[in-house]
Amino acid sequence: MSKDQYIKWEPIQNIPIGLYLKALHHDNEGFRILLKDAESSRILRITFELPLAYRNLDEGSLLMTLAKLRNQGMLTVSAMYLVNNSAWV
């Protein structure tokens, strides 16, 4: 297993667990991720003005990685995570 350390990221309080990707934009307004709450019509908009990098992962692989980490007690349930010690960046 890699040295990636997944840390719960909660930029605002009470982020719903059931979010799905509504839109992803990278243009003159910056890099924006729009997430829709599965239980309501609320949309969470996250904007990064100058991202160093970003990548898109196959959700199935990511879910398997997160499940392994949860089973090992290395991860708390959250809708969003930061990754420290990433081999990627």
C-alpha cells in the first residue's frame, strides 16, 4: 500500500456524505467542482483559483482503496479527503 495518508477534509461544517459530481469546470473563473446533495437540491461549489494539478480517478478503484483503509481503521467516514504524502504530487 502507498504512503498516502487520507485525512478528513471539512472546509465547511455539516457536509452531507451522499454527494455526487454535478459538474467540473476549469476556465477563467478557476477550477470549480459542483457537488449535489443526494437528499436535497443543494449544491456545494468548491473553487480553487490556481490549482497546482488535479486528476480524475476511476471511482471503483478509489472506493476499493477507501474500503481497505476503513477496514484497517485508518480512515473515518467523510464525504471529502485531503491526501498527504501523495506519490502523485
